Amino acid sequence: MAKIHVTTIINGAPTEFLCEPNQTLLDVLRDNLGLTGSKEGCGSGDCGACSVTIDGRLVCSCLVLAPEAEGAKVETIEGMAKGDKLHPLQKKFIEMAALQCGICTPGFLVASRALLERNNNPTETEIRFWLAGNLCRCTGYDKIIHAVLDVAAEMRETAK
Amino acid sequence: MSDVQYKVAKTVREAASLMLAAKGKGRILAGGTDLLVQMKSGMVAPGVIIDVKKIPEMTTITDTKGSFRIGAATPAAVIGEHKKLKKTWPGVVEAINLIGSTQVQGRASAGGNLCNASPAADSVPALVAAGAVVTIQGPKTRRQVPVEKFAAGPGKTTLKPGEIVVSMTLPARPRGAGDAYLRLIPRTEMDIAVVGCGVSLVMKGDTCVSARVGLGAVAPTVLLVEAAGKALTGSKLDDAALDAAANACSAACRPIDDKRGTIRYRTKIAGVLLRRATAIARDRANGISHQAH
Amino acid sequence: MSNAPNTSGKYKWIGSRPDRPDGADKVTGRARFAADFNLPGQLIGRVLRSPHAHARIKSIDASKAEALPGVKAVVTAKDFPEQADLTVPAGEMQVNLRDITRNIMAREKVLYEGHAVAAVAATTDAIAKQALSLIKVDYQILPHVIDVGEAMRPDAPVLHDHLMTDGAKPPATKASNIAKRIEFAKGDIAAGFAKAEIVIERDYTTQAVHQGYIEPHAALASASEDGQVQVWSTTQGHFQVRGFCARLLNIETSQIRVTPSEIGGGFGGKTVVYLEPLAIRLSQKSGKPVKMTMSREDVFRASGPAPGGNVKVKIGAMKDGRIVAAHCEVAMQAGAFPGSPVGPACMCSFACYDIDNIHVVGFDVVSNRPKVAAYRAPGAPISAWAVESTIDLLSQQLKMDPIDLRLKNAATKGTKTHYGVTFGTIGMVETLEAAKASPHYQTPVKPGFARGVAAGFWFNVGADSSAAAHVGEDGSVTVISGNPDIGGSRASLALMAAEELGVDYDKVRPVIADTASIGFNFVTGGSRVTFATGLAVVNSVRDLIRELKGRAAKTWNVDPDGVIWENGMAKPAGSNVGTFEPLTIAQLAATAGRTGGPINGHAQLNVTGAGPGFGVHVVDLAVDADTGIVSIGRYTAAQDVGTAIHPSYVEGQLQGGAVQGIGWALNEEYIYNAEGRLSNPGFLDYRIPVASDLPMIETVLVEVPNPTHPYGVRGVGEVPIVPPTAAVGNAVARATGVRMLDLPMSPPKLSAALDAALPRMAAE
């Protein structure tokens, strides 16, 4: 089969690419589009380092075929900051040392944002179960959970 | 240039025809959370990938006089957000919502889970307990089959060439009904079930008037344990009834030793989960709600 | 809590929690890890790996692969020169070059499933994978052996015909799988056991576990026609990569330039090479850059895990709790080639305690599994599992508080270890006391839960570091060193530099230089960077200050001895020197051309005096008796950290190591099938802890400064993985009455042990 032409919107920008039918969205993001912020930790949906959202839904981009992005809105880590303004979660992760090596960080940020967009008052348990699909080997998760709790509290404050 | 083709089907009929035309080398793409993993490992090398996510019948949930029809390709996260379905069938919904991580939930479907035919599939024991019926579309005909008769063995279904699963239908629920699904996994998330148990029952007062038990990961296919259902039916769900039902589950097990559990362990856990799932189902039947965690 | 200096306490910057310098890049996805690098025209390299655990290679026919359009190079063992039988350091372990060249590419035999047999470079990944399938390898399958006990048997299949047990008593006469026997002794062990009033003896086992870094190995190599080579690699030691590749490929080290990418976790597993030599050779043969990444399955099958081992422990004590005799025998898996960390396992075994009579024996055993690599305090967690469980048995038998029992026997300054070192200033007692005083320990155990305590030790190392400090034309300072930053060390180095220089943290920019741009640095490992590279950075800043003072002296036309450095400025030492306004770095930089040119400082050293670390962990957990599921309710890690330069990152080390240990205790293990193939080469069935498995990990940072470092730094990264397995096992024993001896304590195993104990417990 000849390459497939895909038209999509990535981080708000209309984007077109050519891909093989069996290329994953992760491969296209990283190899065709230079968006290397999403990482491959396992290639089988077990680690969450490739997390993106498609039409607002949190997914593993290694489990999405690139042609499936046709007509969809894809958000990756590269779209999280607005210009040079970091998202509150990004700021908080730095401030609270919620990263050590940083390889899992893009996935955690994308996943955490998806959570807080749905629920700005999650309990610690809800956060942990929501993020269970994001593996971290460096931090033991503690500071990541604290960071998400703090940002949620700040969001609720701002909303008042 | 790769050999595989990717096609988007617009109707159920089209999808079935494409499957037939692929002569055994076609694979349905719903969430892809099993298919892509199998393609990457080399276990599966499809000739044609048929994307069914643009077919409304396969991606919607409809409620007809209390009977729910769930499109086979509906993402688990969407199912979890359906308030009425969740209220009516908390066990079925929690089972579907246990398939994988939040990311996997964004894509995985009950139809995919069923068709992958893993003996450890999380959605299936609850669907079996619920008495779900699977609607199958072939190139020429449509048919129905009870969910417990759908799988043929590990990784094998009873689908004929050119057939695809369109939806699962849950019967209308009488008053006093409750269901629950529990699985045993070594961690708290992200594991394949070592044992999965779905229980659906109807209470009239303190008597159980009907019960169905589905048991997963303990045999080549998910089991409908009729003896367990019988042991609970007509009882007050007292210790004797629970013991009998638990023993029936352990007796029905034909598990294997593998990297996830031993025969001994699975057999024991089947009974343990039966007791616990029954308690939750009974509470729900009596109007007491339970959160998964 | 961001960049504000710490105004309380003795330091201006050290001890504060500023933003790390690579933070913005890491949270935006801009930071580049090895797989994020690409070069124009690059080829993709892939490795063909053995499907057999043990086989002789009769022939390899790569002709069809070479002929496939798009394939530009194929390599096998014949592309790598033979190596001498020479042992060199690799992180905290030792490796033999003749073994390493065989590990990166099999020669006479394949020795484990996943062993590299050939590699190809092609224009696309798909073509590279297709090329692998066209390579025909003729194997003669041999019997294999996996388990360490099985491998030690006289009738076991032998991996290396030349391997005779070094240190065998009596000397070995025929080849076996026991590479080495080592022994340590202190005092008179027989006399010790003779006088002991209580003797406890158990046999323990642990399984191999992987470091579990989320970033798979990856490298990009580009070879030029003139013999120069450039490499980008995810590594804990780019000088190590350079050194290995130089030897393995017969290239001069100055011809190889290695740039470390950001590294997505290493924990010791990235102190060796796998892909780099292959990528270089493929690049040389094809004339194009070659990019190689490992799949997750290959990471599990073919990169070094930590060994498992069988450990026998026997301790003798008096009724008052004083331990008078301690014996331990460790048989440790090395994987396919010798070199397990059995030495450190033996040395750490009783290091937490002051015991008069100690005897430790260790065996390094090969078997048909991937060659082990370092994993956070290599070897120590395995002996600690056994020793700390046994000490807990003693505390149970004596009905003595487990912390009090350890206090009674704690090592202190002046304690002579059984491996010959006498401790200087250490913090074992302080850490025990801090654990006892912790909010966790002071809180009664909740109903349904039980509490476990365990201690742990690691030496920490010093070794070689080079650093430099350069002043820019505007007076801002760049601090250059050569250690990949795994856990936030750049921030700590900048904090120490800022403190030393007397300027704000934001005015100091730390940079990690490639192998051509800074002097030699030993690996990031051994808990050494904040300590040893920190010292090099401090010394390079002191050198810079000397230079800056000299420039001020020239400017004022006074003797350099008349200039002092204070709060980031040069000042006259006293009014007798003259009345001069202080000069800032910016001012000195502005006139640098007239006072001697560019202003730089540098330092290089081989650092000794690394202070050892001690940790004490407390865990409260519950066991579901029907299912064997363990739920961790509360966890505290207390540790002597010297001086916490950046407390957040010190806490992070304790938390991360503790959680790795919890995984080791509960679910992580390598599962092999009857054919010697790994059944769980993926994160689905190799079960590391997920966020929902854990509570918050409380930390207690005990500061007993290391007197050999200007800021009292003690390495902290490795100790935290040593206590958790026994802490968990001790809590499980107190929760259930059942003492688990074998790791991991996974639900099916714990359930079986609980059920087996029922008749006995019912009878009691």
C-alpha cells in the first residue's frame, strides 16, 4: 500500500504527514514531525511515557496507528506551555523536584493535565490510580503526587 | 513500503465484507490496545486493518426500555462515563474499566476485549454474569450468541470468516438487582487478572432469587459457573450458600501454572473472590453503593 | 520554596531548594535523550539475538542480509578484535575485556537467550529487521543452566572451558561455573559461636531483578573517513563509553568523542556498553551515521540485571542482645560471564554492626543468563535481605525492640570492619535514633497492620573527577564537569559553586561537557557525583578565586596576598593594603584583557575519603491472609546524608531507592522457562511498583557531615535500596507469624506459605 496522507491538528497547528499504514502515532511524532518529547519506554502501552491526548482523551501514542489521527486533535507535551509560559503543572514539577531523570515527565504531565481538566479536586488515591499507567523508576512517585495535589488546590483557589 | 493495508469502514456491512475479502488476513481495529501489541511482537501480521471507529452502531450506547446495547468498539472510558449504565450495571462497568491503564481505557473496548479471547479478559466474567448477548454481523446475516459461548479457546473465537462483533446487549434489570466484578492481581493496577470473578444477582428481601457467576483466568475460556449460581439462588447468601458457591468455583477451575499464578493459588482465589464479589453484589442489590477503590 | 536562599543555618545557598537548571527543558520535552538524536543520512541499526540459552555457533551466513537492498553494513564477532584477559573497572564493578567483547557480540558460543550474534545497519528500521531474518546462524544447542545452586553442582553444564575457580580451597583442577571464591574473617568465629547463648541460622534466596530504567539503551555513532568517531549515548559514564569503545575497536581514545545525552535512568545498568561499539563499527563499514535503540524486550533479555543469590546466615548472640558471632555465605549469579558483585555483598553484610567475630564466604557463579551489571549498591541488598531478616528473628526471640537491638550493636567511629577498613565519622547510631524518633515510629501501629525495621549500608566511592569554572565577558560563571546528571546533580554542583564563589545560584550555570571538552571523569555511580565531582567543582572554583584575586591585585597594583574574596567580590585584606572599592566578577571580567586574558579555574583529582552511608527504614503494612496481597500503609526512610546540598533531590534518592526495594521485595523477578528463555521480558509481567501501590515515602535526613569534604557531603544514592526488602519481610513476619526466606514475596508464594503454616499455627 502506498503511504497514507494524514491531515490532523497537533498542538493547535494544522499538520499533514505521510505515513506507512502500520506506523504508530508515536513513531510519526518522533521520526517524521520532530516532536521527540513523547518517549518510547516500552512500545506496548505498559509505561505511559508516550502519553498524548486525542480529542481530549488520554491515550498511549504507541498504541495508536498514525492514520487514525486523521481529522483528530492531538495534544503532546510540546503543546503544554503557551509561548514561554509554563503550565502550572510544569512549574510545580520543577519547583517540587517531581522529576529526577525526566524521561517519564512528559507522560506524567500530559496524564496529570488530563486528570485535572476532568476533576480539580482529586483525592490522593484518585491521582495514584489515574497515574498508575505512568511508570517512574526514579522518584517513587511521592513528589509527583504532591505536585499534582498542590496544583489542584491552586486551581480550586483560582476558580473561587 | 509495507505490506499491510489500512481501511476505514463506514458501516457494519462494509466492515464484514472487508473481513471476508481479506481471507483470514484481516483484523478489526477498535482501540488497538491488543492488536498493536500483537503486531509489534510479531504474533500477528495482518494483511488488512479495518478501522471500525467511524461506525455509529459500534461506538454508541443505547438504552431501550432498560436494556442496554453497547457498541463493541466503544472506548472503556466512554462506557465509564455513562451514568445510567454505571448505575444499572456497576459490576459490568467496573470490569470494563479495569482493562489496563487510564491511557488504555481511552481506547480499549469491551468488544475488543471479548474478541481477543484471553481467558483472563476483565470484561468477560462480568458480561457472563450479566447474561450479555453478543450481536454478530456476517457478510449476509446477523446472529446472536450468549457471551459465555462466544470464545472457543485461548485467543480463539467462534466467529466465522467475515463475521464481526457489533455490540453486546444487557437484559433489562429487575428491581433488587446488583452485580460486581473483582479480580486478583499482584499489584494494584496494570496487571493481567490472575483470577477474575463476576457475580450478578437479584434479591427479593433477604433472599437471592437469581444468580449468575462468571469466572475468568482459570480455564481456557471464561466460565459460566452454573453450580455456583445454583448454590446462591434461593438462599439468604448465608455462610453455607457462600461456601457451596465458593467450592463450586474452585471445582470448576481448570487453571494452569504460569508466570502470573499457580494452579493451587488460582483455585483458592476463585473461592475467595466469589465470596467477596457476592457480598458487594448483594449490597448493591440492597441499595448500598461500593466504590472500586 | 524556589530560588530563595536559605538564610537560616550555616550556608547561604547549600540546603536550599532552587529550581534545577535543566528543569524547563525536561518539563517541556525539549531535553534530548539518546533516542531523540538524529543525523542526516543516518542508518538504523538492529541486533540479531540468540534464541538459545546455550549453544555453539557453528557458522553465520549473512550473505542474503548483505544483499538486501537498503542494507549498508553487517557485523559479527569477526569485526571486533580479540581482547586480552584484562580486568578493568566498570562503575563499581570490574569487567574483563575478553569477556566484554564476547558479551557485546558472541564469538564461539551464545551464552544466554538474547546474546547478540550479529548486527545490521539499513536505510529503514523495517529493512534492518527484515535483514536480521535473513541471517542464517547454525547453532549446536547445548544443555543450559539457569539457577545459581544448579550451576554450582559438579555435573552442571559448564559455560567456559577455561574457567577455574579463583580462590578455591583446595585449588581447582577442572573447569566449573564457579568463577571465584572469596573469604573475609575477623576474630575467631568458632569461639564466637561457642560462647553465644542464642544461635539463629537460616538459608535465604533472592531472584535477579532489573534496574528498570524507563529509557531503553540507545546510541548514535558517526565515523569519519579520517578515523575520528563521534558518539551520542545514554550512559552514566561517557568517558567509560569512550574507554570501552577504544579498547574494543582498537581506536585511540582521543579519536573518539562521546557526548552524553540526558539519561532516562541508569541505576548502575548504564555503566557498561552494549550498542555503542556495534554502532561505531557499523558506521565505519557503511560510511554513514548509525542509530541504534534497544526494544524493551531486548533490555530485559540482554542488558545486565542485578544478580540473585543464595545466602546462608548464622548469627550468635548473648541474651542481652549483643551479637558475638556472625557468619554468612553468599552464592551469587554473575550471568554468562564472571563478575557478580559478590565482593560488595560480602563486605556490606555485617558492616552496620560492631561484631568481634565475623566470617564471610562468597562465590561468583556463572550461568546462562545475561551478564549482570551494577544496580544501586550492587550486591548489598542481597546480603542485607538475609542478614537483616536474621537480626529481626533475633529481636523477636529476645522480645527486644528492633531498633534498640541494632543500637546495642551499631557500628561507630573506630569500628573495624571484617573487610579491613576502620570507620571514621559515620552516622549509624544517629540514623537509628532518628528513625526511632520519627513521627512514623512514634505512632502506634494501626490495627490490622504490622511494622518492620531494617538497616543498610553502602561504602560510596570517590575516584576521578575533573572540573572547570569559566568567567564570561559579563561576569557570569559557567561550571563545567563531566558526569551525566541522573538525579539532579547539576543543581547540587551549582549550589556548591555558588556557595564557594559567594554569588547567587542563578549566576552559576552548570554544564556537562563531552569527553573532548573536559578532563576525565569516572562514572555517575557509586553515589559519587555530589561528593567527588562536587569536590572537583569546589576546587575549580577555588582555583578561579585565586585567579580573580590575582587580577584584582594587578588592578590595584598590590601583592596578591593582600586580596581577599568575600561575598563574590575581591576586597583589600585590610586598610594597610590600601583603600580600594571591592571588585565584582563582572568588573574583573571587563578588564580581563589587560590583566592576563581569560579568567578560568580548573581542578582534577582522584578523590578518596568518601563517607559510607547508613540507612534505617520503617514500614507498616497489612497482609490479606486469604490472598497473600501486601498493602504498604506507611513507609519511612531515614539516612545519614552528610550534608543535604539540595534537600529535595536527596529526599528523591531516598524515596526512589526505597520504592525499588519495595518492588524487589514484593513482585520483581526474572522468570525463566524450561528452555532457558525469559518469560517476562516486559513491564507487563516484570512488575515494578506503580503509583497506586504506594503511600507517600517519608524521609528523615540525618546530617552527620563527612569531614573529608568541604561541605560535609556524603554519597546518598545507593543506601536507600539496601534496607527495604528486609524491612518488608520483617513486617510480613510480624503480621502473619510466617518468616519468608525467598524473594520476591509475591502473592502466590506468600499465600502458599501462609496456608502451609496454618496447621502449625492452629496447633500453637
